Amino acid sequence: MRIGIYGGSFNPPHLGHMAAARAAIDSLNLDRLVLVPNRQPPHKQLPPGSPTPQQRMAMTAMTADQLGPKAEVWDVELRREGKSYTVDTLEQAVERWPEDELWLLMGSDMFLSLEDWHLPRRIMELAGICAFARTREDMDRCHTHCATLTQRYNARVQVIEIPDLREVSSTQIRSQLPQGEGMQHLSQQVYGYILREHLYHTHANLAQLSVEELRCVSNSMVKAKRLAHIKGTEEEAVQLARRWGADVDQMRRAGILHDCTKYFPLEQHLAICDRYGFPLDEMERRSEKLLHSKSGAALAQHVFGQEQAVVQAISYHTTGRANMTLEEMILYMADYIEPNRVFEGVEKMRELAYRDLKAAMLMGVEMSMEDMRERNQPIHCNTLEAYNWLKET
């Protein structure tokens, strides 16, 4: 395998890092890209008030998740005491991947100073060097340096030009964030995490977020593969709200938050519900699938300050219930028929949802019950009561 090692402070990781990583995957034909946040870089001190190593690790892991299945994050330097030297990381990388071809990735400024690093010859023995260049001037300087490194060290060197690479540094972003700026340089997930954790002197009131801020925070709580579904549910809920006369802003917020706790472990769901006094029955206490609607509703109310219509819609978007409100039916149905859903009968259900919402609900509840029976799973009492109510109305 061909493996790229991309280290840095990632304080915070930004869209420039992501563009460089994607370019390296494509240009070097990498089988794996490993992001390595460092604990204490040897050439500089982390600024006061920086996130903890664990927080930088979390943001870097989000970045790897967004880059796709070839990317991963490695905490080897965060577990190392003292200054982090690249040569030590590469020695450990060789131990971890002894049969594979390693490439060390870096920006043009770092590349041009490579000979000043700790044990540069050993670095170039252990890995090929790949430099990112933003401009034609960068390319020319890097190519000149390539010749020098090849001659002096017999190094394997490649330069990648990334003309659309954002000319922004993490330092600039850190200075912008306290003023409510810099969001355009970050992924939604990383920006949402910064707001949620109040990093870099941000002081967002989580109970008074704008729609865009709420979307970022919610997206920071889930895996990248879930984002298309959440976005689809949000937009479907908005369209259904317009059709049936519900509050569009409420339904947008319900769609944004409905799966925010989807990937929480069982214990975290239970802790949230217990903390905020959300009652659970025995079936719910054993099922993460059922619990995520309850813990999500609890956070929507007590952390994100959402109105009761939003909270109740999230609470029942998985099971339904008897006497569902319009908002509850809209979110249940939006979750079922959003554009990314593919199953037999979905087109019929989509058409029905805009013509006869309760008839579409009945169809959805019946399909859910049949699926549970086929999988030998118990059907929640709320779903049975929803079915009986819909049959009678």
C-alpha cells in the first residue's frame, strides 16, 4: 500500500487542509491517508488557550471522516510526551506498516525548510516527500529545492500544485473566530464543534443559535455519512410544512436536530434522558434506535432551546403515536421519504404525503410494522397506537 502521513497542529483543521489531503490522495494514488495531530511541535509553541489535545484530536477525526474511507486519524504524537519530532513518527509508522510505501505530506514553506528539521536525512530515508504549492512561484521554488534534496539525500520528492488552495492559516482563523468570522474557512462539522465546545474564545449561546449555526452544531455530532439524510429530511420537512401550513422555521429546526444523537452509545442516551427527566419505558431503555429520538428531543429542549412543537416532533419521529400533531406527522414523514431514501413504494408514499398526509402516515406505519415483524423485532406500543389511531381517522 501507498500511505500518506499528514501531520500538523490542526488548530483548527480547515478547508485548506482538506483540499491538500484530497489532492495528495489523487496525485499520489494513496491507498490510505493518515492525519497526525501533534502534541507539541518542535518549531513553535501552541498559543495560550488552545484546545486540549483531545479536542484537536476530535476535530481532526471529523476531518478524516469527511475525507472518506481512505482517511484516518492517528494519535501517536498526542500520546508522546515532550516535543513531537517527525522522524520519531515516521519510525513508528514504519513499524506499523513495514511493507508499505510511506509519503510525508507538507506545505511549501515547511518543505523549503526541511533540511533544518531534526534528522532530515533519516526522514527522507523513511518516506518520500510530497509538498503542496499554491502558486506558480511556489512551484518554481519547490522544484528547485527538489533537485537539491534529490542530489544531496537521494530523496523521493513530488510537488503538487493546488491552485484553488485557500490562502488562509489556522492563525488567521483563530483571530477571526472570536469576532464571529472565519466560518467560511472551516467545514460545518469543525465549526459546529468549535461552537459547541466554546473554543477559540467563541461564546455561542447554544439555546439561541441561528439556523446555520444550529445546522453546524448538529452536524458536528454525527458521522459524515449521515449528513445527506439529515439535509434531505430538513428540506423535505420544509416542503411538507409549506404544503400543510406548519411553521417552516420550526420544521427546519426539527429536521436539523432529529438525528443529532444517532451515534451516541446506549449509556449516553440514558444519561441524557435521566438528566433532563425524559421518561423511558423498558423497550426504549434497551434500544439505541428508539433512544436517539428521546435523547435528541431532550437536547433540543434543554440545550438548544427549541420550542415544544420541535421537541415533540423529534421525540416521536421514530415510533409515532396516537393523536400525532401536524408537526409530528411532518417530521415522521420527512424522515421516511426524504430524497435519499430508496425502497419499494417510496414514490407512492411521496406522492401521497402531499395529497393526504394521514394516508401516507398509515402507509409508513404499516411498512415499519411489517419490517419489524420480518426481523422478529418487537413493535413499540406507540407505533401500535399510531396505527390504530390512523386506521380510525
